[in-house]
Amino acid sequence: MRTSVGFAVVGAIIREYLGSSAGLGYLIAQAEGNFDAVGVFAGILILAIFVLIIDFVLDIAEKRLIKRRTSCSERPA
């Protein structure tokens, strides 16, 4: 589930980057077109923080939904 959420966020940002008139991908593309390195890195930083928040929420949901996890050493041979 974590992999699919990551791909979905990246896909949405790439879609905005390539052909949108609003959104974070559009802002990154606009900053890149204006040679605004600070704007590009700010957009990437916002995206990274957003993905970390989503990962944290998924971690909490995973801990609540999966009651028992077995490690490799606990599994029968």
C-alpha cells in the first residue's frame, strides 16, 4: 500500500508538471522556467513533507489494522 500511495502522489505531481495550470507540479515547472532554484527546491521540500506525513499516517493505520506481525526469526522453517 505504501508503494502505491507513493506512486500515486508522484503520478499526480508529474501530471501537474506536464499539463496543468494549477498545483504543486505547475509551481515547480513555473519556477524552473524562470530559473528560480529556490522555488524549485521549495516545491520539492513541500512535496517531501507531504509524502512524509502520508507515510506517518499509513504507519499508524498499519499498526492499528495489523495486530500481529511475525519477524523472519519467528516464522516456522
